[in-house]
Amino acid sequence: MRRRIRTLAVAVAAVGVLAAPATQAVAGPTAGVPAAPVAPSALPARIAVHFDPATGQLPENITWAPDGTAYLTFAAARQVVAVDPAGRTRVLATLPAPADGGVHTPVLGFALTTGIVRTGDGTLYFLYASGDAASTGLYRLTPGQPPRRIAALPATGLPNGLALDPTGRTFYLTDSVLGTISTVPLAGGPVRVWSSASALAATGFLGVNGVKVRGGAVWVTNLDQGTLLRIPLRQGAPGAVEVRATGLVGIDDFAFTADGRVVAALNGPNTVVGIDHDGRTRTLLTGADGLQNPTSVAVRGHTVLVASAAYVTATDPNLIVATLRHR
């Protein structure tokens, strides 16, 4: 396990070099200009839970239940876990390692659980990237049942971000290696590539990453290109890609606030930023607040959860609770 974590640390350390802002023109409004960072602790924050890196407890993605339980994927442990409001962690599922140990997982070289979504009935859906055609895919985890793969995904890719459009009962998932957004019906079934626009492509490490569906559009990030993108839904088909913000080096996953602003995790720079409607950014949290290579965020009201995987720092993967100050 420690060898796999070190391998990942080497790969993610390259983000600072590879995740440069995009230089090509992409259809859409003028991208925002980053504002000067504010001081650390721009938001009141505390570390709610510390995880164990030695056992692969590196939180990659997060979803939040109404009762305050956070559901996380532990990347290197290949697990899905629940963290209750008191900070207690319970393992819900562990995916079996492929026969080769995951060494053929593209780019990263180890099998990992990634994006996660929870539906209102308590069912969890998550992605598993293993480099193995027999196991890479989208999984359903029903309370009290073992996980079941409901859609096979290409073993040559790295399925990463996952979002559900409840209106269309459709999942949108990103592949950071293949540079695609694909769809899968809520019930499972055929996988269809929805977009393979150049704005989704990797330029050296990982491309399209986080994904959300909001306001008649699919929103995604591109880690290598440092961008936040909006793709309108045109009767289910993708419209022209719009660049909504640039200069977001190492951007991973993100979430929306109630008023439509974005809170995003910048993994390599070890910060969490807010992005306004015009694409302007401001620093909300830094390493001084306990961040350890943040991977994902969840927002409810004025409360923000931030999962940090410590991919490079390798010291304190954790879950941070912060309070938004709306301006």
C-alpha cells in the first residue's frame, strides 16, 4: 500500500507543471481573471476527521446525506465509507483488486475508487478504475447489499467524476485519460460518449475531472488545462463548450452554492477557491487551514465539507468543515 501511495504522489506532484492554464480559444464567454488571494482562514474551518494514509484512506470524492453523513471513496483502499456527524468512519464496501494489482490502471498504476453520488433512497453509485475490463465501471451500492457493477467502462481510461441528472435519470461521468464525458441510464445499461470536445482533453497528466449538472448544463473541470467549463444541454445533446474560468491550476472537483457560485478544490496548489458568476476567483482555504491536497467539496447552506487526500503531502488525509461567508 505504501508503494502505491508513493507512486501516486510522484504522479500528482507533476500537476504543478502539467496543469497549466489553457492557451487555445474555446467557445464561450470571457474567462475570469483570478483575484489576489486573501489571507488564510478566509472561512472559519476545522479538521473534523483524520484518516490513515498507511491503509489507503485517501478520500477522493464525497457526497452528503440529509442526516449529515458524508459518503466518501477512499482511493487507494478501493473503498466506499460513511462518516457520521460524530466523525466515526464505517466501511461500506471494498472493491477487489484486479489480478495484476491494478498496475495497468492508466496514468496512476493502481486501482482506485473515484466519483460518488447518493440518491434520495440511500443508494450509492460510484466509479471504479482498475485497468481491468472485468471490473472497471459504474457500481451501485444498495444498503445491506454488496456492490454491483451496472455499467462496464473502458479499462483503457480513468473514470473519475460522477454526477446525476435526476430529471433525465441519467448519469454523466468523466474520463480523465480518454478526455470524454459519457452517459449511463440511472438503471444501468449502455454507456454512450456524450462529448469528446478538445476542451476535455488531457495535455500531459489528467484532463476532464469533476462534473455537476445544474441549470440546464453539464459543468466540468479540466485539471491539466486549469479550467471550469459549462456545456449546455440541448435536448440531451451537448452544446458548444463555454469556458467559465481559467488559471485554476490543479483543479479537481467542485460544488455549487445555493446562489450558483462555485467552490473548487485545487489539488496541487493545496487550496480551495470560490469562483463567482463572472469567473473571478478568491482563495477560501489553504494549507494553513489543514488542507492536504484537497480533492473534492460538498456544500449545504453555509457549510462546506472538504476532502483532502494528502497525495503529495502524505501526512494527514482528512475531512474539513468550513463555514461560507456570502458576500
